[in-house]
Amino acid sequence: MNAYYNAYLNRANYLMNHTKFDEAEKLLNKAVEVKPNSPDAKQMLGKIKQLRTIPNENESNK
């Protein structure tokens, strides 16, 4: 199970770096199911929420 958890976190991190927040969020929710008391996935979910509030550079240049 720990391997799945780490894979979910790693893939979610990659997706977050490519602004694919919806996909990353799904993987992080799976990570929380695997390891409910781990702060890493919950912290990353909070980061996604924070990043969604930042205006996209492409939208602000229009």
C-alpha cells in the first residue's frame, strides 16, 4: 500500500507542476484513502486549493 501512496503523491506532484489540478486532486484523494493520517497528501490538497485562486498568466495577459 505504501508504494501506491508514494506513486499517487509523485504523480499528483507532476500534474500540479503542469497545472492539471483536477487530475492531481483525484490522485491525492486516493492517497488519503490509502493513508488517511498522512499530512503530505492533505498538504498538497491545500496547495491545489491555493493555486486555484491565483489567476492564470494566460488569462491575465488578454
